[in-house]
Amino acid sequence: MEINVINIKKKAGLFKELHSYKVIAQMNDYYFKLVKAKREFIWHQHPETDEVFYVVEGKMKIALRDKTLSLKEGEMVVIPKGVDHKPVCATECCVMLIEPKDTINTGNAGGSLTDTKLEWI
């Protein structure tokens, strides 16, 4: 196994398409994924795992049932397992997600926004 330094911002510069998940690293059974987004996502939760959102570029909000979190570049939040949340990117942003590799982006909600095609970059 080759060990390399990963520059997150350079990886983010390798793709332009929105809402397409890119894997940049793996640690045990966890993926580090980048996604560029500009949309209001759906309410969902992950009953089996926590989920990390780290804003690489831009800003976003994460709606919770009782409040809304605002994140800007360089900030992160851990959403505990079982907590309903809805990511919202009013303007284009790049987010790194850290979660088990089998985690589905729409969690328990499923539906047409489910994306199981992950690409390594």
C-alpha cells in the first residue's frame, strides 16, 4: 500500500459536476468523500452511524428539526446517528463527508436522490 499526502482543495479542483460523490481516501471502513452541491437536499437520517460534514469551499446550512446550523469554509459538524437533518447549499459549495463506506447519501429516506455510484479521484 502506497502512502501519499492528499491535498483536499486540489482534489476538489479535479471535478466540476454537482451532486456527484468522489472518494478521496479510505480509513478502515470509512470513506472521505467530496461532493460539490447547490441544492436543498431531503430530510433524512442515518440510524446506524454518525456523519461528518466539513466545508472545503463555500458555505452551507444543515437544518435540524429544532434549529439550523450555518457552516462556512473550514468548519465542520458531526451529525449523530438517528438525527434528522437536511443539508442546504443555496450557492455552490464543496463538502467533505466522512462516513462508513456503505453509507447511502439519502439515509433512511431513499428515493430519486440516492447515489450509489462513487468514483475515486
